[in-house]
Amino acid sequence: MNSLFANMYAALETRIITNIPEIKGVYPELQQLDNYKGQPDLWPCVFIDFTTFEFENLAQHEQTASGILSCKLAFSVTKSGSTDFIDKQTAIDYYEIETKLHQLLQGWSNGNCAPLVRTKIDTADRKDNFRVRTLSYNLSFEESIVIPPGTSTPRPAAEFLFRA
């Protein structure tokens, strides 16, 4: 994969699934929760997104980038297959899972970015059966665009350059 975001997502997915077995899935954020109509079965899960990136040129074909890694920890507030709310201990356990997620991410780098630094936690105001806590981390990296050897910009035809 050439995309830094794709590689970062894959590394995060592996890291989270391997180290926090309580998290049942890691997915790219595609607004799944806004369109989900069924009863949740595999929760909690994490939805990952890379947002609000700004780029600055360093040199030809090199840039620095800085933005936000957004990790949405989502779980159902009702028991699987039921309309009963989860019990108090289960709710507290979700805070423990959130803490494990933060401990796993804070200061981590896949070698292609600066160590992650948490900047914010936010709880979404939702009207459905989900509770979503978003953990936000600063994500910074340098990116070089490598131009394959022999690649060049086509020259205009000679008659175009020397028309009278």
C-alpha cells in the first residue's frame, strides 16, 4: 500500500485487535453508526478516521502533515437481543476499555509518524442505542512523493512552440 493513511489504519487495526480482546472490531469510519438499523451484536468496536489535515511544503516533492487521528469507541447501551439497558458494571467496564485503548495509543508510532498525543475525548449526543466516545490524537508525519525513474512531463509538440 502506498497510502500513509491505509498503512496507518492497518497498523492500528492489528495493534488494537491484538492487545485489547474486549474490542470486537476495528473499522474505517464510514458513518456506519448513522446508517445502522439492526440490533448490535459485536460491540464494542472502534471506528478510525484521519481528519483535518494541513500540509506544508518542505522541498520539492516533500511535505509535512499534521492532523487528527479520530478513534470512535462505540457500544450499544442495550443488551444484545434485548431492549434492556446494560447494567452499571458493563458501563464501567467500557470506561476501562477506553483507558486500555488510550494507553495503547498514547506515544505510539508505526515508524512513519511522530508519536501519538491525545488531545481530546468527546461523547457524541446520540438519539439511538449507541454510545460513542471519540478519542482524538495529534498525528504528524513527513511525506515524500517519489517520482519513478524515467517519468517525465510530456513536452508540447514542436509546431505548438514555434508557431508564427
